[in-house]
Amino acid sequence: MRIPFIAGNWKMYKTVHEAVVFVKELKSMVKDMTGVEIVVAPPFTAVHAVAEAARNSNIGVSAQDTYWEREGAFTGEVSAMMIKEAGAEYVIVGHSERRRLFGETDAIVNRKAIAAFGAGLVPIVCIGETLEERERGETLAVLDRQIKDGLEQLTGDQIAELVLAYEPVWAIGTGRTATAQQAGEAHAHIRTRLRQWFGAPAAELCHVIYGGSVKPDNIRELIAEPDVDGALVGGASLDLRSFADIIARSRIETV
């Protein structure tokens, strides 16, 4: 059984102090929660401090991006090994904002995912269509391309470990959310492609989560879909009570 996976992407918000205070408070609120995996993704500047604050808790830490080279003359970039050393366990790659604002391609996403695994990080790989692509009926073709090109050269074992986040671009930061049916259809298609291209065991273990204006009042409907394994939460993850509420509503009862 796949345990629900809830990750909070803080984007370019929170100072180091604010991030640490948030995690310490969240830690006390979720310390007894089982049946859910919890991850927060602070800005680069706060990764180490947040990892220290989350130590010995049920909260994992992710970076929001990485570069694909181990080291070199790449001013402003941060390698996966540096992120790992700072205390992160995960890294987000291919977020729609990286694709839209910084021109990242599927080939770049692929290189970053490979680099993440090479450094011992679990990549949270983001895919999803724009509004124009959806209106043209291209959603499934776009997802196919992003899966095939973005996950090229990865093994079945790696696919089983990574997290794949379906985030329709038209629902990122807009307040619009895909209906549970729309999300369920996209996730089912993604799972089918993973099964076809990487094998059934990998497809059944891979977490496929939804991102796009997730809030406490829609998480239960979304996660009720059989192939929706959790959420990549944006704005609502910046508010302590909203994020804790999303986590609580996502958990499954464990024996």
C-alpha cells in the first residue's frame, strides 16, 4: 500500500528564522500522526536549518531545485551533493514555474533527476499541461512526452522510489483546481504509462501526487481517487494550520 505523501513547496517565501519556527511548531502538531509521509521544501538558504529543526521527527526535507553537475564554474547553481550535505532527502525538479519562467525542458529535468539519484536524493518530478494544451485536447500527449523524456534512463527501481507530481499548470497559484475526476483520470493515465514503460512493480510503488491549489477543503476528494497518492501543496503550505489540516485529512489508518 502506498502511504499518502504530502509535500509543502514554500517557493520564495520564509526567512531562515520563519522557516525554523514553522517547522518546530509543525513538528509538535504532527508528531503522533502516522499513515502519511510529510515533507517541507524551504528555500535553499533555510534547508540546513530546517533539516536540523526537523531532526528525529516524521518530517522530511526537500530542496526546490538542483543543478545536474556535481561541481564546477556554474555561478548561482547548487548541486545535488550540496543539497544532500545540507540535510535534505528530496529535491523538486521540473516545477511548472521552472519550466515557464526559466525555460527548463524535459531534457533538463531528466538530467536533474539523474543527478538527484546519484547524490542519494529522491526527486519529486513535476509534470503537467498548460491551459492551452488542455483546451486543445493534448493533455495525455503532453504527459506522455514529459514522462518518456523526463524519466529517460531511469531504472524500474528508481521509478519505484521517486515521486511524480501531476500539476496542471493552469491550476498553479490561480485558485483553480482540477476536479477530482480530472485529477483521477490524469493520474490513472500516468500509472498506466509507468506500468507499460517501467514495469508493474515500479508503477505500483511510485507515488503519483497532485499539485495545484490544494487546500484543506479539497484534499479529501482528491486523495479519494485511487491513483492520487498525496499532494504537492503550494500556498496552503505556508500557513501552519492549513498545512497541518491537509496532512491530517490525508492520512490513512494504520494497524
